[in-house]
Amino acid sequence: MSITASHTTINPAAKCPANLATKSALVALALAATLPLTATMADAKVCKSFSVAKSGGKKWTNISARVSARTEWRRHVRKTYGWKWSVYAMARSKSYSCRRVGLKWRCTAHGRPCRGGN
């Protein structure tokens, strides 16, 4: 396809580098391929090599005893290592151990404190 403008013929394909669209697509693909690697490195966890265990108070239900234990775990980790380490959801090797104490429950939250890679 050619465009004629005041005695000059311009061939759009001749003015563009060989397949500019193909080169643009390859650049976009290369950039897209590096995004998951960048996100993975930024999202990598850094974890302590040891587990922290903290018990909560006596509660009427197992669920509320777990919440109490998790709260104590977070409080201890925050005081000892700082805010970035105190997110129980990010901890590795998380678990609870619960037992009956009379009519109530007492649980202990266990986990290796982790923080985001940032």
C-alpha cells in the first residue's frame, strides 16, 4: 500500500524497521517474562530459624483460646523482633496445641516468624 502526497510516494513498510510490530511484541514479551521473577524475589519470605511458642489465656471455646494464643504470639514477636515479623499469617510451620483446663480451653500458638522480602 502506498500513499501519494504532492508527488512523493511513501511506502510505510519501507520507513519502519523490519516488522516494528514484531519487535514491539518481542520486547513486551521479554518484559512480561521478567515480571514474575521480580515479583517472586520481592515477595520472598525471610524467616527465623527457630519457632516461637506462646500460650493464651483460658477460654470457654477452643476457637477463642486459639485467638488468644495467636494474639500472645504476635505480641511477643512484635516486642522481640519488630512489627514486620509479627504477622502470624506469614509465619512458617504454624500450629496450635490445645488442651482442656477444667471446663475451659488453653492453646499455644507455634510458628517461625517471617517477614516479607521488602
